[in-house]
Amino acid sequence: GRARRAAMVLVVVMGVSGSGKTTVGSRLAEKLGWKFYDADDYHPLENKKKMAEGIPLNDEDRIPWLCTLHDILRREDTSRQDTILACSALKKMYRRVLISGASAIETNQPEQPREKPALKILFVHLDGPMDIIADRLEKRRGHFMPLELLKSQFDTLEPPSAPENFITVSLEKSLPEIVLEIENAIL
């Protein structure tokens, strides 16, 4: 794969809880030999407790977490490491924080000149109907996100749109089809 592209790649597999971000992201990273991170592993304990109690996270809960994820992506970018991150990234502002860090909140403008250039990230939106995702969540065990919060995730979701760098992939396809579609978009 490396011979066909010059630049290294940062990919964020995004979508609501239960859309398959971790499964798709880890399988893609494994197939390409890239680094994989699951954003859920970086939630502070307070966030996990809130979600486990059925309380949706707000921007104040998410911003420090997103800044941590930006720092991870920045570090991998600096070390020229192709990386995939599974992260809900539900709002446009959250995706801007992943790209630009805390400066995205301070300016609240998409592109401002800054000392550190914005990261180039491909957002892969795993999209599908709520009933299919609800069914997946009901079958999932040992995860802190209860089914009741799914509606709040759909309410929060701002699907990516131009000029964002993204592709939308139907989560109704098989896992190998989804991975291949993303791989084709990257390469």
C-alpha cells in the first residue's frame, strides 16, 4: 500500500455508539499494519460514570477528552505514523478540535493561521438506521454506553459535510466490504 501514496494518513472512524467504529477501525489497522486507538479508552472516569448512569455527555465533558485525542494524533503525525482512531466525533466542532486542538474552540473559526498547522484527517462516517444500531447495542456486553443514550447520540450527530475531508460508509454492509471501501478511499 505504501508505494501508491506519498503522504502518511490519519483516519478517524466516526459515528454514534454501536455503529461499529472500534470493530471497523481495528480491523482496518490490522489489515494495513497501522496504529489503532480507541477514543473510549481515553475517557476520564467521570465521563464513563456519567454515561453508565444514562447521562449524556456535554461539550464541557468532551472537549478535554478531544484535546487529548488531538495530542495523540499530533504525536503520531509528527512521527510519520499512519494511524486510525475510533471516535464518535459527532459534532463539527468536535472534529475541528481533533484537527486543530484547543485552538479550534478559542477561535471557533474553521481555518485560522496558527503556529501548528491543522492535522489532515480523513473522517470515515459509519452511517445507518437507528433500529439496526439499537439492535447491536442490545447485544453488546461490558460497555459503558447504555441503549438509552443512543437517541441523544443521534440528536447530537452533525453528519460531516463539505468542506470537511470525509467519506460516508453504510454500516449495513459486511465488515470486509466496509474495510475494503475505506481502504480504497485511503489508497
